[in-house]
Amino acid sequence: MLLIRYIPCLLLKDNGLVKTVNFKNPKYVGDPINTVRIFNEKEVDELIFLDIEATPKNKEPNYKLLSEIANECFMPLAYGGGIKTFEQAQRIFNIGIEKVAINTSLHSNLNLVKQISEVYGSQAVIGVIDVKKNFFGKAQVVSNSAGTKHNYSIEEWVKKIEEAGVGEILITSVDNEGTWKGLDIDLIKQITSVSKVPVIAHGGAGSMEHMVAGIKQGGANAIAMGSMVVYQKKDFGVLINFPDRKLLEKSLSEK
């Protein structure tokens, strides 16, 4: 069995960390460098940074900030946002970041994954799938910060990006993101039932029980957390923190 990972998923905007709800209304929560230092002390499994402005504003990745983050970070690090070319990905790897997370560019250029995975290995590419329910309650694949909708089925898209060479999948429920109401277990199961690569579940985790459900019921290999690691609790102030690993492991071992 693969080791279960618990991963802070941190959002970048204007050189700072922000938190959104349903991909909207970003609120400043702190400095990324100081946050990395705190997570170093807490010995988290890895970190994911996603720049929420890069793609919508057609901006290059912020290489200077990423270099500063990589220099401080003691654990494996993934970055997503604005990656359109192999050269951009190469520059990010050269900074010292181990993985790139790609979403919007996949929909126009699946060959980008092949280019990256052939040089750096499939484990270096995370395929990001954002899903949002439409007016009729049907789940749709979306990209470009949920601004673009795609008609193909979730299962079809999972197979396509895996065939292209992604080494794992980050699935985010736009409707649950930042709400603390729990992960979308049905969506996670929909992905894990067809995926041949590890699946990271993201969007809505607000408690240890939610995280355990994502693993036990959803079949995810990892849980990515946003609000839980930057706030004390729902509707309370900012506090960079991380769940107690021993309690998590105990909860997972219980029937």
C-alpha cells in the first residue's frame, strides 16, 4: 500500500498567500516564506503551491518567489500556475522544485506532459482536474480558475491525461473548496475507480474525519488541505498549523 500523504495546498497571489472559497474572494493569510519555515518545523510530507493569478492573467510563473520558496523548503515541493511550455517547466525544476502541477494547458496541449515526463519522469507531473457542478447539478471538468468548461466526461479526461504521462492526479471540487463542509467523496470515488495513478483529493476538508473519509471511502492516496492549515478553525483567524499525524494514523487504523 502506498504511504498516505497529507499535503498543505497553498494559494499564491501578488507574492502573498491567500485563501479562497469556491475559487472566489481571495483573502490574504500570510507570507509564503514564513509559512514554509513553519511547515519545515512540522515535518509535513510535501507542499503544493498554486498561483491562482498566473493563468487567468496570462502571467509567467513568479520564478523569483519560487526560488526563494525552494531555498527555504526542506520537503518535496510542487508548483502549478501559468505553465504553458516545456521551457517554463524546465526552469521551475532547475530552481529546485520537484513537481509541476498542470491544468489549463493540458486542455490545449497534452503533448506538454509527454515532453516533461520523458525528461523528468512521470512522477514529476501532477495532472490537475478541477470539477464544478452546473446549474443542473451535473459535474463538469473546468479549467482557467473554473472560468472555462469542458464537455468531456471526468472519466474520459482521467484516462487521457494518464495516457499523456501524468504521474498523479490532483482532484479539486470547486463547489466544496474553502467551505469546511467535507470532501466530495462521490467525486473522489469517480476518479479513483478509473485512475491508475495516485490521486490527491482536495476541496472542502475541515476535520480529521473528512480526511479519513477521503482515504477510506473515496480511495484517495493523499489529502490536500487549504483552510485547515491556514486558519485556526472555521470563521476564526489565521494560524499556520498541521493536523496531528499520530491521531490521523490512529483514525485510519480504526474500523
